[in-house]
Amino acid sequence: MKTSQTVIDAPRGAVPAAINLATAGYLLHVLISAAVLVLFILNRGAVAGAVASMNPGMSPGEIEATVNSIQLLVNGAHVFFGVLSLCFAFLIRTGRNWVRVASSVVFVLALLEMLYAWSSPTNVPAILPGPARPYIIAVQVIMVLILLACALLQWLPPASRAFFAAEKRRAS
């Protein structure tokens, strides 16, 4: 009996569907995060214009500093959560319980980050032009819901049995 056998080593049918769905969800989250990151970098001018229109008394230097801080927050969050989602997409299949716990914590962090971003004075959906606002809010909500679904899928009974079975295999 192999002691280092993991869920990924099991035959294809032995991996619970919940783990396969969570893996696909994490990969989808990575793709959306990368797309939002690229679009946000490309639309720097629109963000600068929105900041200038919201704060007519700001100097060009202050506008640039505000845009830089917004981009740092948004880009940093998308890189951070995108990299973690990519790691979880592959680590979830190892059957280790710490991955489930870590992904649940990351979901809470993503939710807190979204709430912080929405409550900040430089709230990205609020500063962009009107027609883009509903799409940005929808994408943010979808991304958090994907992380929620991925975290919940790992705690379903079939997936839980796979995680506990992996722990038993490692112990023996």
C-alpha cells in the first residue's frame, strides 16, 4: 500500500464530482481574475478621468496618486486571489484537509476585500462611468460566489470522505 497516495492518484471515477467542480471553479476564477486585471490596466485612462470628474479640485499629481493607489489595490487583489485560486485548483486534489480550511479562509478574505473596496472613497464601481458600473459589480459578485461555491463543494459529504480517506492512507 502506498502511503503517499492522494486523491489525484486515484482512478478517474474515484475523485468525487465536487472536487472536480471545485477545481474547475478555481480555474474559472483565475481566468476571470486575469481578464479583469488586464482590462483594468488597459482602462487606466478611464479611471483617471473618473477620479478627475469626481474631484474637480484635485491637482494632476493628486489624481495620479489616487489612480496609482486604486490600481495597486485592484491589481494586487486580483494577483493575490488569482494565484491562490490557481494553487487551490491543484492542491485540492491532494486530499489534504488544510487546503479546505485555507480555501475557506481565502473566501472570507475575498468577501472582506470586496466589502472594503465597495466602502472605500475610491470605490472602483462608483468611479467608473455609469454604463460600466453594473457589469463591474456583477463580475465582483460572481467572483466571490465562485470562491464560495468552491469552498462549499469541498465540505460536501462525498468530498469530505475523500479528504478523510486521503488522511487515513497517509497515516497507514
